[in-house]
Amino acid sequence: MTAKANKEKSCLNCKAIYFGDKCPKCGETPASESFKGRVHIFDAEKSELAENMSINKEGEFAIKSK
Ligand SMILES: [Zn+2]
């Protein structure tokens, strides 16, 4: 195993879960590696969950991050 451990993070701005240096959804860098739960939003416009979480994009999001 030579792959570098690239930890999953959750964007503190839009809650998106991602790998890498900055959030691919909103371009912000503040992120947390300690997040709880995850949801996959397939259709943000029709998803009640997305609405409750103020998410307007498809993708994976953390339910709680700090
Ligand atoms: Zn973001």
C-alpha cells in the first residue's frame, strides 16, 4: 500500500464530503474531518432532506460536522 491517506472531509460552508484541498462544490477551504453521518442527495430540488439541510446541489453531504 503506497497510496497516501487522503482523508475525507466535510466542507464547513456547504457540508459537501470530498477528498482534496478544497471543496469542489463551493470552492471554500474550511473543512472538518470529524463529521457525523452522510446523505447522498440525488435530486436536490425534490429532496425534502436537501431542503431541510439547505442543500441545493446533488452529491454527498455530512449530516453533522464541527
Ligand atoms: Zn463547500
